[in-house]
Amino acid sequence: MKNEPIPVGRPSLLRHTNALRILKLLRECGSCSKADLVRASGLSAPTITNVVGDLLSADLIKPLGEGESNGGRPPDMIAFKAERGCVLAVQITADSISFLLADLNGTELDAQKIPLANRKTTPDAICVYIGEEVRRLLRKHKKKRNQLLALVVGVPAITNVDDGIVLSISTLENWRSVPLRAKLNKIVDCLVIIENDTNLAAQGERYRGAAQGEETFILIHIGPNVGAGIVLGGQIYHGSQWSAGEIAYLRLPNTSRRRPTLHEFGELETVLTSSGILESWREANKKSGQDAAENPGTMDALGVLNLAQTGDARAEKIVQHRAGIVADIIVNLSLILNPGLILLEGEVGSHPTLISGVQKQLQESEFAVTRIGAGKLGNTSVLWGAIAAALEVIPSVLLPQPLG
């Protein structure tokens, strides 16, 4: 637990601020004594006693009995009441909607996925599916509707987080300037947060993946689409127009100079993505006059990457071309932000063959470029990032006003 400064204000505001701080500390440490809270917070023992009393009265913490003694009187242990409520993470993609339900300590309670094949994918339809699954999950786990305290939704789009508006999703029906938070607030009675999925993936890796303890790092996702989540000083950096990290629209050597267009894919998405790799594979076979070893109808980008790993010359050439582009992106980002870590994620981005190719191309860089690695959470990074975002605001949700 870190000792953080407490802002000064009127007595009621100060008492509320202290309660929020102690509630956050209890969530982070699991269980502790009042003496532990004094050391971690820097607050006086009488203040801690008052705050703990307030939190007990509000039914937000629970006594655990006596802890281990270090020679004196055994300390009375307390813990955050994680069963008081739950949070739900939702990830919307072109193919499915995924759900992750967790308690207020971040412990997984349930995970589900709804395929979208042969279903409507308009904003209203997606909201209906989410509402149905929310009700089903709460019934299954015997939770009341008011026990769902936060719903965080990750979308593959530029998102105005302040207003909860999704600017555009090209792979779904009629997703243009969608007030998704407002729509979901008609369905669920809790805090709703809408965020870009790659930003959440970065938060997920920092929460319980390959970026734990990192204050400044970048996660680059390369799969069906391309994007980056930028974390500066422990916080997601969105930019003035919410488009920080939209690297699919970068201009690099030997790529088109077409200007970024909101409702169209970025130029790099036609090259780096799974579909771009597969298209290059088909063209390479057509030019060589050779048939692919695999049935063209069943070959996919992962198959091309795996072939490159086994030494197939055609596949190696395709992957090395992509590795060069990714290396250029990493050099540019490193020169501007100089992060402590850059993670590669996604079906393409996290593949060992691509990462190896990128690392080789970066060997001659004498400065700026830092550690390169793969994300650990795979397809669950967005959902765990959403859980992390929900847990971050839970103290303010549980204590929205000063305790009386």
C-alpha cells in the first residue's frame, strides 16, 4: 500500500475524502488492521478509528476477528465487503458480445459470450442483448439489480468517454455517433462507462497481465483491426479528440498518403491485420503459380504466421514485411513518448514469429526503443481492463456523498 497525500477541505469533505481513501486501501490490501491503515495512509489513529466506524455503519467493511500477534495484543482485522455488490465488463466486437462478472475485489464470478451471427447488430439491438444477459447473470448469481454497481463496455471505435458516445463502428449496423451510455442507462440502473477496447486492453495488462507495475507503456493490438492503448503516468491517454492511439491511420514509408477518414479503415489496417496478411498470402501463391499447401478455403492468418515459423519462404517474406512496419511504428512511438515497455497483442501482434522479426529489426536502434514483449491476457485483456476501470471508481460509487 502506498502513502498518498490527503487533500484538505471542510470537515465533512475531509471526512468523506478520508473514507474514500481508506475504502480504496482496504480494497487493495484485502484485509488489515487499523494500525496497518495508519501506516499506509499517514492519518492519525483517532481519524482511522472514526473512518472505520463510519464504514462499518455503512456496511462497507466487515470485522474478521483477531489477527496474528507480534508479541502484544492481537490486532482486530477488518476487510472490505466485496460481496456488497458486483461489476460487469462487456466487450462488443463484430462477431460477438463477451461478458465478465466480478465481485468488488475483482474475483471472477462468471464469463459468457453471445455470438452475433445472423443477429441484428444495430445499437438498439446490441443494448437489448446486453440487458437480457445482465438480468440472466444477476438471477443466476442471486444478485439484486441494485447490487450491480458499474457496467463498463469496450467497443472497437473512437469513443468520447466523458459523454459515453461511440463515434463509429464500421463492422456493425448503423453505428455512427451512438449515445451508447444513455441507451444503456435506460436498461441498467448503475454507473455506465464506455471506452475504446484497446485502451481497456492496456488497462487489463496493467491490472493483471504483462504490464503490472508499469506507469508508462504502450499496448499495440494487431488482429482483425489495429490500434494502440497509451498509458502515461498510470492513466490512459485519450488525446483532445479521443483519438490517441489510432495508429491504423499513421503515414509510413511505402504506404498510401490518404488522409484519415472516420468511417473508413486506416491504411495500415488493410496491411497489418489478419485479413491483410491472408490477402498477401493469396497473392503470393497466385504470382508464384503454386498452390498453397493448405486448402485456400481453410487457410487463415494464423496459419500463415505458423508457416513462417516453420521456415516457409513465402510466409516468411509476408511476415517480415509486417515486422518492418511494426518496427517503424514502435520507433516513432518510442521517440515521441519513450515508454518503459511496449506490448504487442492480438492474433497477429502477439505471434512469436512477428515479435521475433520486430525485435531483430530494432536491434540497431541505439536509444529510445525499450523492452518489447507480448501481452499475457490474450482475448480476455479487454474484459479485465473493464473490470479494473470499474473497480477504480467503486469507492466513489459506494460513497457518493459525505457520511452523515
